[in-house]
Amino acid sequence: MENLFDLRGRVALVTGGNGGIGLGMARGLARAGAGVVVAARNAEKSRAAVEELRSLGADALAIGVDVTDEPSVSAMVGEAAAWRGRIDILVNNAGINIRKPAHDLSLDEWRRVLDTNLTGAFLCSRAVHPHMKAAGAGKIVNIGSMLSIFGAAFGPVYGASKGGIVQLTKSLAVTWAADNIQVNAVLPGWVDTDLTRRGREEIPGLDAKVLAGTPAGRWGRIDDFAGIAVFLAGAASDFLTGTAIPLDGGYSSLL
Ligand code: NDP
């Protein structure tokens, strides 16, 4: 029987794959046999991530990209497609946060977060679509958040961007189902990364709140995201599309 979790011969493009959750997913995809393109702005971090993936035995490549910039996204997808002649999997993981209540948020800050988290996912998805359509198959994994579900005083624009990710996921899923492209979202709970390390500095009491609110009793680790990346990237999820799956140690289930 076919191994539903075998990604050998496939190519995955992971935006923000040079650290945090993106790197956790990239490691999972690499271990399952996929070639991985790490796409982000910081060339030094991307080089180190690629070196690590190669040390796992994977085929890996770094490409510089700013997901907010349309020409940069087209160039990235062109280069990624030319690398091994295919793009089978896109993980839209690049993201930022500016934690401020709405009354303190400037228009420029609002736009910066939406451009990265939501418009970036749109631009990358639109750019890979012709490659996946021509190949007759594809997988897109979008990264949402607990703020796709909940509201927070410090997260008006982040929440708007991550709520938007869920609806973008559904629209792309129904539009591209006929092209045999499955599009799903993962909604991480609280995960220990650079992003939340900054959050812990900016939001007093966050650490205790996360531990109390997460039934698993711990912060997520980036390697907690390896398995779902493999599942959503491979044959195991071929009839799953348009979903938003919390991966949160139970955070969103606790009253
Ligand atoms: P990190 O800050 O570690 O990772 C963010 C990644 O995005 C970096 O690799 C960064 O690389 C990349 N990135 C940011 N802006 C751009 C851009 N304009 N173009 C290309 N790449 C960009 O944080 P996390 O791993 O925590 O975040 C990853 C995703 O997970 C984000 O979408 C975040 O919103 C989401 N998330 C995280 C949670 C958590 O608890 N940590 C919870 C819920 C969701 P570089 O700087 O090199 O460009």
C-alpha cells in the first residue's frame, strides 16, 4: 500500500522557513523526504536553516524573499520552480505582529501586518497556482493563530490578518479543488519562538497565562508542527480541504 506520509520527490516552499514554526515544519517535510526551499528575508538565518536541513539528509535551498512585495514573490516562485522543476507544497508561514490596542495603532503599522500575514499569503498562493494546476496536484498550508478565533486587546491587526487567513483558506480551497489543490490552515496555540519571546517581554504575565490556559501545561515547541506539515502536505490529506485546524495543546477547547 502507498505510504501516505512519504514526500520523496516532492518540493516544498516554506515562507519564513528559516526559524520558528516554519523551521519546525521544514524539518518535518525534510524528514519525510521532500526537497525544501526556505524563503525569507534574513539570508544568514536561511543559510543556517538550509545547512541544518541538509544535515538531515534533505535536499534544501535558500531563496531571499519579501512576501509583501509582488515582484519579489514572483521571482521566488520562479526560482523555486526552476530548482527541481516543480512546486508541490506551499507553506504560507511568514508572519509578524505589532502588539498595540487599536487606538494606538498607526495606519502604517496596520498595513505592515496585513501586508505580511494576509496579502503575503495571497501573493504566494496566487504565484504557485499555475505550477500546481499544470502538475495536476498541490497542497497549500496557511498559518493562522488563536487570534483567528479569539479577540485580544493587543491584537487588532494581527487578529484581522489571522481571521482573514481562515477565510482566504476556504476561498482558495473551494476555487482550486477542481485543480486537485488542497488548501488548509493550521492555527497554532502559544509556541516558544522569537515572535512570542518578544510577546513575553511586551505583555506582562503572558507566560503564566499561557501555562494556565493550555491544558497540555506547556508552551508549544517548533517540532510540534512537523507532523501536521507532513499530514497536510501528503496523500494522507487528499480529501481534506478548507479546514482550519487548531494545534494548541487544548488552548482553544478550554472554557
Ligand atoms: P518567527 O518570528 O520565528 O518567524 C517568522 C518568520 O517569518 C521568520 O522566519 C521571518 O524571516 C519570516 N518573515 C517575516 N516577515 C517576512 C517577510 N516580509 N517576507 C518573508 N519572510 C518574512 O515567528 P513564529 O515562528 O512564531 O511565526 C511563524 C508563523 O506562525 C507566523 O505566521 C505567526 O503569526 C504564526 N503564529 C505563531 C505563534 C506562536 O505562538 N509563536 C502562534 C500563532 C501563530 P525573516 O525575518 O528572515 O524574513
